[in-house]
Amino acid sequence: MFSKRLMTCLRPCASLTSRRLLCAEAKGTAPDMAEGNPLLHVSNVRKRLREIVGASTNWSDHRQAMSERVSLSSTLARSQSELPARSMKDSLVEVHLPLGSQPQLREKYLTFHNTVRFGRILEDLDSLAVLISYAHTYNPALKRSPLSIVTALVDKIDMRQQAIYPGCDIKFTGHVTWVGKTSIEAKMHMTQYRNGAYSPVLDATFVMVARDPENKRAAFVNPLSPEGPEEEELFRQGEVNKSRRVELSTASLLKVAPTAEERNIVHGLFLNTLDAKTVSFRGRLLPPDSVWMEDAKLKGLEICHPQERNIFNRIFGGFLMRKAYELGWANACAFGGGRPGLVAVDDILFQKPVEIGSLLLLSSQVCYTEGKHIQVRVHSEVFDPLTRQHNTTNVFHFTFASDRHVPNVVPRTYGESMLYLDGKRHFNHTVEY
């Protein structure tokens, strides 16, 4: 069912979309992105990160450089109190993506419909969050940082506008807003230059964790000292975010039973699918304007090559997010019959690193719908062909909005009902916040 609908929804309105975006591109070149500007270019972020940790661009040299990092363990702080406090300004980073000023850069970010590939934006955000964290923990006395800073969680990405124009310059800014003993919260903002001014596109919150040079145990990070009411409020919100994450983890449907209200929802869905002509629990009928959850899936496979490695010889988290997003978007596209727009990215959890050479299995599931909205969950796991074992590495949650009404997705089994409730929780969180 999905294959025909997917090919159909990928084609419509391409020429109209192109005309609209080309008109908007006329004033998309920002004066602060002129040639020779000293501010950081997006293509240099990963180069800067390699310099910070002493990684190499060559695959064989890279492995040797990483093995040499073991000696940096002696420079790690034994407690957080040994490290000087940092301000939010210390970690402030601005990065330019000059899509309007440098057309040769545009093709990497361009879709068939002449829009911007959001998966590429996710890659840039992930790299920026790491760079911000290293700016916060910078020690001028050390030539290389002993810390291995990796993404633990994408807490939230909220879209401020649906359209991202391929012919307009983009600016990323961000800084640390909260720290624990070994974790860092980084907030980032993306704006785009159009009609003579920058306008907001998205706000993102990432949670990073610091590890030792071998990436085996936690390492301390510098404390954060807020300055003024605005920074104190950002820090307070970081504490709220941490408490909310703990609360959500405690209430996970993988750990505890659904609430009474949620149980009523599941039972209502079950009753709505019973065949009234038979007195049986086995006879199930699909209600009108509905799709069984088992028919709302897409799957994919990635072979993880060295080209997609991060600075620590694991697969780059931004690459994983891009692949998961593109599969989730295709799933929503096929399900709704139109080209959906992204509303929010919520609660992307990085459970385990993905090693180079892994077989990465991606499974996308439409788990909840409401009106024109489609909630998609993408589960990624590594498959070991020798042991035949599957290990979960990531779980991704995306909220899309279609340009038309979408059918209801209906669970058939208890497990699917839990996915439905989990999707409803994530959707409600997106709407509320």
C-alpha cells in the first residue's frame, strides 16, 4: 500500500514550491556572510572539533590518534570543584551556513522540491552542540581536550516556521544553559536571512555528556555561573527540564502500567473495532477512515562506513538523526498522502554508540494521529550477524503536520496500544510546550 502512495506524494507541487522559494531567495544574502568573514563557517565545525581532540581526517591515522588519547586521562579533574566556573558567554558560538551567498554549498542541502533537507540541519545542530560544550570546558593550558563529549539526548527541537529557503543564508547561535556534574545542556537557535532581516526558524535543546579519553566512564565538567536574571531563568529552566526527564522516565510505559484515563482510551479503541454482528473478542473490523498500525510502517538498513564516523571513531550522531528523520518523513508522507511539514523533534535518546561496520536497522512507525498531525516513532538497532543479536541504539520521535486530513491509526495488539499511548504522550507534550 505504501509504495504507490509514497511515490505519488513525492511528486506533487514541486514546480509551485520551486517558484515560491525562488521568489523568496532574491533577498537571501546576508551582509555578515560576505566572502572573507572571520566567523565560523559550518563546513569548518567538524575540522575545529578534530583539532580540539587531536583526531585525524585519515581513517588509519585517526585510529592511531585515538589510541594516543589514553595518556590524557591524567589531566582529568578528580572533582568538579577543581574546575573553574564558566559563564554562558564563554560558550557562545555563532556558525554561518551561507546557502544564499555560496551557491556551491547549496546542493548538499537541496531536496528534489527545491527545499532544504532538514536531515542535514540535524547534522549541523549535533556538531554545533558538541562544539559549544567544548567551548564551555576549554582549558588553555592543554593542547588537546581530554574529554570525550557526546550527545546523550535531543530534548526538544521546536520549529518556529515551516519553510526553510535554500537560497537564503542561515545562522546558528547557541551556548550552554545548564550543567550537572558530568552533563551539559546546550540551547541553539537557527535563523534565516530573508527580506533584509533574520527571522527565527527553530529552537533546539541538546543534552551532552562528558566521558574520559577512552569514552568509558563519566568525566567532570566546569560548573556554570549564571549572570543576571535572564541567565538565571535559563539555568532554572534547565533544572526543570532535568526533573521533567526523570519524571517521564519513571512513568515510561515500559516500566509502569498506563493511567486509568489511558486504559479507558485503549479499551475504547478495542470496542470500536469489534464486529457487532458476532459476540466474539476475535472478530475485529477496521473503522472507517482508519489504518491498522501494522500497516503504517517503513523499514530501512544502513551499513555504517568509516566515512560517517565522528571524532571518536563511532558513527556520527547527526548521521543517525538524518537517516531516522528521512525514514520518518517518508513514513508520514506515505501514510498521509501528502508532503508533511515538521512540527517538532522530541526526546531523541542515544542509548548506545554505533560502531563502524555495524548493520543498522531502522524501523519507522506511525503511532498516533490527530487531525492533520502525524506522530512517528523511529527505532534503530544494531544487528550482529555472528551472534544474531539485536541491540537498541536510539529511539526518535517526530511530529509532522500534513496539508490535509489524515486517517486514524488503530492498534490491534496490546503492544501496539502501548505505542499508541506513548505517541499520544509525545504529541501532547509537543502541543503543550
